[in-house]
Amino acid sequence: MDNYRTASQHPHYDVIIIGAGASGLYCALTAGRRGRRVLVLDHANKAGKKILMSGGGRCNFTNYFVAPEHFIGSNPHFCKSALSRYPSWEFIGMVEQHKIPYHEREHGQLFCDDSAQDILTMLLDECAAVGVQVRLNTQIDSVQAIENDKKARFQLSTTKALSKKDKQEQKDMANQTNLPQTGYRCESLVVATGGLSIPTMGASGLGYALAQQFNHTLIQTDASLVPFTFTDKIGELIRALAGISIPVIASNERISFKLPLLFTHRGLSGPSMLQLSNYWHIGETISINLLPDIDMTALLLAHKKSHPRQLIRTVLADYTDSGDDSNKLPKKLLVALQTHLWDDIKQTELANIKDERLIELGETLNGWQLKPSGTEGYRTAEVTRGGIKTAEVSSKTMQSNYQDGLYFIGEVLDVTGWLGGYNFQWAWASGFVCGEVV
């Protein structure tokens, strides 16, 4: 892999891309195919780290069903052009050309059969085939626009990015010396630095800082596609149920998702919660339908008439554990809900419970109202919501409206996809349309 890390001795490139992630590598190979001299710079010691950890190590690289409504941002129309010009079938074709085995999971999600490394190797091989150079362990110190130069618009100053070991060794040295700086010039500069999610993978705010340097506006950033956290008694209840997963309908005033929920030691996770987090803001309430295929109010009232001496838990016993899992609650969850929701009437026969109380309980089971205290944050978030304001960027080329030759692609922009391969598809699509013009 060392050949991917060797930088050219020539200081001038047609295109320099900051960020060796999904969008950066795809932009690089696209531009390289056009005969452009491309250099990719990244401060990490390995390209495509988030690719490697995605999808449980198998990379949910795209989705069969990609549409603009699977993305959010302050300008919902921005993503349409790139997605239409580079549909998921194009990337699937490359995967098949490289004979990478893959499979479809629910909702059109596509995963590698073997490893996410297959996708990264494909991208790096495609880059190498067209002469793209990828230089890692490189810290961007400064970026400056150049005036009155017909061949170059930008000048970059970089230094070697120190590993933890290097930093300690340098700190221990009695006479510290400055690391050598390297300067590069380019005609087109592409910012593909990603967002703030998963800082252990090297996420930083460099892209946002560069955007602001060139007078771009930032839409507030938040951790997204991320589990919710809870405090107090609800938090204790949830932690006691860690490991339980059930199908639910999770919703708020904006949207609804019928997907699994997972109780964890930290809060609520699973696809339903991650999807809902894209549309959630601090202080808001979420609703969870614990038995999405059953009208619990009608069921309780009907049993009160037909079996008036039954207890509530007896009615619900038919909807626990065995049989059709879509209509079942784990017994441990049912016991916990009883303690939380109807402990005072758990020994009371239905005939002696007022209809209003049964209606209230039924509505709660079909719409449990919870207010998260927050989320797990960028530490575990799959993406960053918000970013560079897209009204200030061309949707056709990804070029800045304020600085010729400056481009922004991928997660650094205010475009956030759903869970299910959509964010990777945005990376490929935005990288492609940019690579076609730089």
C-alpha cells in the first residue's frame, strides 16, 4: 500500500482533494480518469477509515431505492442534481466490475458479503490506475487563494501529522526541532473532510474552518443517526431492559419510521431511533408505538366486555414472546411496563377499571411519549447533520459561489441521508459531479 502514500515531488497539481474518505476518493478517481493530475491529502494514517468501520465492517455502500426525500438539509432540492446524474446503479456497476460479492438486506440496503475493505481497495485501485496520488499523515496548516497566477488558484502549506508515539518522542526531546513543511499549488481545491462524527476515526472541523475562511455560512451541526440517551427513572427502566429489541413505530411531529428499536445500557438505539434522530432536536418528545399492528385501546375495552374478570397482564400475555414476533412484547419488557404504567391496578380486574384509564393505557402502549435527555453525541453518531450552507454552493458542480476553483463534497455539506446506504450514495454522487469538472 506504500505506493498510495508517495507524494509527487512536483509542487503543482491540477486538483488537490483534502480528505481520503468516500467522497474524496471517488472525486479523485473521477477527475483522474479525465487525465487530471490529482493529489489527495489526509491527516489520518489510513485512507477510508469510516468506510472500513461502516455497516459492522461490511459497508452498506448504497441502496437500491435512492430518492431526494431520503435526505435532509436547509435546501432539500440541492441533492437532486447529483443524485440524478449518478444513481446507485452506477456504483453497483463498479462493484460488480471488481467482482465484489454483495447482498441485499431489508429496505434495499446493499452490503459487502465479505468486508468493507473490498470497497476501499476498489477505490484505491481505481485511483492508482489513473495516477491519483494519496498522501496520508499530512496535516493541512494553511490554505491561501492565489491571485494573478494563470496555473494555480490555491497554495497549501502542510506538515507531517504526528502519531501519538511521534508526539511523545518529540515532547521528550531536549531540543525540539520544527517539522519540515511542504507547499503545494493547485488549480482546483476540493474539500472532502467529512463532518464531526466519530472523532476516533479522525473527524475534525477543518472543512468548516476552510469554508468560513472563504466567507461561507455554516448551518448548525449536530450528531445524527445516533442513539438517544435518558436520565432519571426512564433511564433506569431502559437500562434494565438492555439487549431487548422489538419492532416499533417511532415518530415525532415531522416523520414516522416502522423499524426495530433496541434497548441499551445507555438508552434507545436500533434503526428506528437512529432514523428518528435525523429529525429530532433537544427538548423534543418522541413517540413509540410498542405494538404497531394492534389497537390496544380497542383490545382492552373489548376484553373488559368479554372477559371482565381478567387482569391487564392476562390480556397482554397473548402478545408476549412466542408466535408472530411483530405482535409480541418480551415478557421482561411487559413486566417492566406494568411497573411503570399500571402498577397501581395490576391486581384489579378489568370490570373494576374505568374506561378512561384503559383508554389512557391503550394510547400509551400505542404511543409511549418519551423526552430524551440527549443523544450519545458525535462519539457514536454515523453522520453530522448540518454543515456548509448549500445555497452558497453549485448543485451541479459543487463549486463555491464565492471562490472560483473551490469545491465542497460529501458530509461537510448540509446534506444528511437516512440510515441505509444513503450517505455513501451522496458521497459517490457529489464526488462524481465534482470530479467531472475540476
